[in-house]
Amino acid sequence: MNAEAALAWLDTIIPAQTGERLSDLQKVILVQVWLGRKYLDIAHAYGCTEGHAKDAGSQLWRLLSQVLREKITKSNCRATLERVLRKTSAISSSLIDYSRSPQPIPKLEDTNFIGRTEAIAHLNTLVNQGSKVIVIQGEGGLGKTTLAQQYLQTQGFDLVLELLMAKETQNITPAERVVEEWLKQDFDQEPGVEFGVTLGRLKRQLHTRRIGVLIDNLEPALDQQGGLIADQRNYVELLRVLADARVQSVTLITSRDRLCEPGLNVNHYRLPGLDQSAWHKFFSTRGLSINSSTLQIIHRTYGGNAKAMGILCGSIQEDFDGDMALYWQENHADPLAATDLKNLAVSQINRLQTLDPQAYRLLCRLGCYRYQDIPTIPSPGLFCLLWDVPPEQHRQIIASLRNRSLVECNQGEYWLHPVIRAEAIARLRPSDEWETSNYKAAEFWTDRVQQIETFKDALQALEAYYHYIEIQKFELAGKVILKSRNNQWQQFLPLGSTLYRMGLIQPVLAAINQVVNNLINDQNLSEIYNILGDLYWITGKINLAIACQEKTINLATQALKLLVPQPENKHTVYYLRMLEVDSLLSLGLYQIDLWELEAAAKLFQQVIYLAQNTEHHRWAEKASVCLALVYSYLGLHDVSYTLADIAYQNMTNEKLVEKTGRFVYFMQILGQTYVNLGGFHQAKQIFHQALTCAEASHYMQVKAKILSGLAEIYRQQADFKLSLANHTEAIQLLEQIGANCDLAEAYFQLGLTYQKMTKHDESQMNFNRAIQLFTEIKAPKQVAKILIKPEN
């Protein structure tokens, strides 16, 4: 006995008794249940939701119970059928015949993508005619995004890039940040300092690889005339690159509005609604009782809208037991509400409000999520919004939304269709649940990310910030930036510092500036300024960086003066002292980049004085390493050697070596000190150890500085080939991350190498580039150092 034989027998007796036939999904369910499969696995294989598979299964068991005149369930289906079939020899002979020629089992196809053969062909025609950018235009819910994704996933592209536009104009991600993310995460490339340079790097990738690009839901970035809004004009430059005739990429844009941007070479494709046969196939594969005349009227009323089709199907299944005619009998009197998808969504949400108030409240609360940097929400993100519902009811409420197609779902990740999200947030924002929903969502993201090792971890942790900003809780938003977690460098650092190290500079800068501008006398301001200073430093804005660290010191010392020495204040005192010494250490590093060496030495001495043999002793150790470097620049070699050797002994300590991720920045400083002192053996040993750590943790700034130091060593040893190779790689890395101070020094060192090679033109060219950068940084003593024209 096998499932195919049982299915063949049922195909003969069910129509004879009931006039019905099993749907494709019901046949699949019978065969898969026979093999012991679960509904979730069946749904994933067939291309439907688990709830829909369960509904079709429930209808199947009712039908079999009616035909066989005994109770049939999922658990007893196989045993009962085998027993019934064995009773009659006639049935047995039939089984022999059927088993010899088994009926084909329905193919598990994706029934969520139907009726778009002509659309795919149309896109292929445009691409074959040379179109590089195609705007798929149409009203909400037509299936523009589904079509674009299906096309890009099935045309053999080397890589597909997706940009999900924000649902609200004020939340649109700037084009420069989008391209930076693509370069870093998809091409393993670093962006440039200027947007034009970054676009150039993207363009080179598009010239050499066949890339598919999806820009989804463009309309929030368009003005009334169809042009890009003033704040997002960089998207014009991005689209110009994507539309270049020489690139191998194909870009699909989905938009309700036409893109009318002069100078952009784009083609538009107006997506039609699905035809009636597609609707018939969609409903039939989901087990609905189809009335042809009713289907024709409904299809015409909703214009073949794909999203409407899905919402209707969910409602017919959930509320009318799959009876399409009964559904239309109840709802046909309100056709105006159903003529576009927004009105349909309003109608369905209003109905949900009546039938399932708990599910309705969850739907509205889901409007608080942004669905932007993190486009989907895991199930715990839904559970947290059901704060007033017993946990045992959570999944049932979510299933109610899913079955009515009011929430999208894929592999346990949820999101709202843009139209439904717009209606949900419109209802949530004026309600008394707006603030609570954002609180709960912020707490969810904060609790979800315990350790930051990937870009996704970092972006998820930052989501809490946006929720607090929405409800103007700026102090809590600041705490998100300052929340410390373990990271990939084995450090316990604030989120803002970790994001900075990972290269996510612009979003952190924007976030901190918004918080700083809305906080007055907040106890966290000192640490926020401390992080902001480092962000300005890496971008070469040293004067702003200095101002931030001075604010940190002033705020910390003022707070210390107000504290009464008591046991309960011990941690606060430690924290404020730490900020003071850390800011002083940062100021010393900034002064080195300005070549204000005496000022730097005084700052490092001050750190040592404040921190040595205290709870902050490790800052004294770091300052000693920095002081050794300054003394080596000043020619005080004896004292520099003494400090460097002590640090070298500490850094080669086995216990410390295990934690090189925490100290890699200062390891490269020690290596540079030995280069200045001529201790090339020690310098190489330190550099190679630090380089391994920097590469493993993607700390590109440190890697570049190490390579520049190695280049100096090879220059002194007259190995010019190796020296130039290391110079070149260092400069490329520093240009990519925009570390202007380090880049200026790297050009200066390259100029010295060419000078030693007696290549005066190349030497002067690199000296001039270094002078230009140091001038922009406002470091006149660095410029003067170069103009001396040092001899090697």
C-alpha cells in the first residue's frame, strides 16, 4: 500500500459520491501526511502559508470523513485508509491496477507567483534592447515588487542588490550611505571620502560583473512632478551610474508614480493587473469554492490587483469557510471601498477590528516598526507588542493576521505591506498606544542583540534609537548609543564606538548630533561627546574633535565636584574619571596628527599622572606607549627606548597576547616607535602580530597604518619593491575609509621613499598631496615638516 495508490482510488470515489475533486494542494497534503510530514514543511514546499495548508487539510479531512463515513484526521489518515482499502478485494484489484500506472503527483510549484509570463517576456525585451534601468510602475498591490524580485532571481545575475526605500519621506536612507553599504557588504570594498569617488568604485564593479539591482518603492523620494526631492538629489547621480550604457547591470525600480527626471535614461513598464485565469488558479490552489460568475465580477471590481487577490483569499478562507459566493453576497454592496488597494486595506482592517480586536490592535502596533534598515521582524518582535495578551494566545493572534493576508511572512520573519503599514501607523500614531508600542519595540531590539559581531547585529541594535526618537525620548535614544556590548574585538564598548570601528560613521554621526541637540545637562552628554570626538577625528575634522573632548572633560569634572564621596557613588566616580583620562588620551593623539608634539607629550604625561596605579591604570599604559612615540619623534631616543621596552615586555606577555583585539591600535603605535628608533626587528614582530589581529577583526585603519610602518622599514633596508607595495596598499585602504590624517602621513612617507630612490618628480608629487591634505586638516606644523624636504 502506498500514498499514490490511495490517492488514485480516492480520485475515483470522491467525485462519484460528492461531485467534487481534490485540489492540487489537498493531493499534496495527503501524500505528504502519509509520509509523516508536518504542515509547515508542506506549506514551504508548496509555496503557501502554514495556516492555509492547515485550512486545506481541515477541508480534506472533512471530505474524507463524509465519503468514508467515519472520522478521518491527520493522525489517523494513513491507518484508516489502509484498513478500509484492505476490506474489499475489488478495491485491492483496483489498487493493483493503479499502482502499476500511478497517477502523477502535483508538482510543488510556487503558486504565489502566477500570471506574469508576459510581464517577464516584456522585461526581457527591454533588456535585450539595451535598457539598463526599468521603472515598473503601477498602483499599490499590483505585484511590482514580486515581479522585480522574481525576474532578478531567475535571470542568472552574479549578484542581486536590493534597496528598500523608506515608507516615509523623512526616513529615506541617503544614496551615499546606500552605495557605501553595497561596496562594503556586497563587494568587500571600502567607500571613498567623496560621493563621486564612491560612485566611481561602484561603477567599476558594474563594468566587470553582471549585477541585478532592485530599488523598491521609490515614490516617497519623488516630488509632485516626479523628480527626486531636494534632500535626495544624490539618487540622480546613482541612477545615472546605473543607467550607463557600458555597465553590465540591470536595475528594476518599483514605483506608483512615474519617474520624470530630465537627463536620466530610463524605460517605464506599466504593470497590468493579473488576468482572471491567474486569479482562478490562485484561488483553486488554496482550496476555495469557486463560483465562476462571482469570480468574474470580483476580478473586474478589483482590477486584477494581486494584493487584493491575496487579501480577499484570506478573508474568504478565514471568515466564510472558503465560500466565495457567500463572501461576495455579504460584501458586494460596497464596491467603491474596493476600487483601489488602500480602500480595500481600510475595509479589511475595519472588518478585522470587528471580528478580532486583539489581532487588530497588533496590526496597528506593527506600524511602529520602520521596515527599513531591518526590513523584516522576527516573531519575538510581534510577541513584545502583545503585552496585554496571555502568551499562549500570541501565535493564534499572529495566525489571524497571516491568514487574512494582512501581514507578510516568510520563514518566521514578518513585515507589513506598505499600504497596510501606512493605514496601521495612521491609526496607531494618534492613539494612546503609540508611545507604549515604540517603548516595547525599542526594548525588543535592545534585548535581542547581546553581542555585536556583524553589520546586521549593529543595525538591529541601533533600531531602538529610532523608536525613542519617534516618541522624543532623547535621553533614552542617547542611552542606546552608549549601551555597551561585547564585540568582535573582545571589547565591551558602547554601540556608538563599535559602529565607528565597523565603518558605520555617517549613521552614528547623524544619530549623535540629533541627540546632542536635544539634551541639556544630561549625565550621558560627556560620554556622547567623547564618542563624537573620535568620529570627527577619523574624518579629519580635528578642531571639532578637540572641542568635543574638551566638552567631555568639562562635563566630567563638573559632575565629579558635585558628587559626595559615598560607597553608592563609587561606580559613577570611576566612570567620570575614565571619561576624563580617555578624553585626555584622545586629545594627545589628535595633537600628534597636528604635529604639536610638545602639547601631545604634556597630555600623555597628564594621563599617566592621573591614571597610574589607579583603577584606570591601563590608560596610563596606553599613554606611556604614546609618549614613547612622541619622544621618538622629538629625538629623545634614550627615554623613548626605556618606555618602549617596558611596553614591549607587557605586550609580549602571554596573557595580553590573547587579548590583542583590545590593544591592537596601541600595538601599531609601539611598532612605529621602534621604526623611528631603528629597532626594525622588534617593529616587524609587533607589526605582524597586530596585522593578523587587524585583518581578523576588519580594523582597516590599523591595518593601513601597519602597512605604512612596514613600508618605512623596507625603505630603510633599500627593499624598494616591498616598500612601494606596502605604501600603495596602505594609501588605498586609507582613501577607502576616509582617514585623512593618516592618509596625509602615508603620502608623506611615500614621498620619502621616492626621494630615497632619487625619483624626484614622484617624490614631489606625493609631498604636494600630503601638503594639500594637511592644509585641509589645518595642521600647519605638518606642512612645515614636509617643506623642510628631509633627507633619508
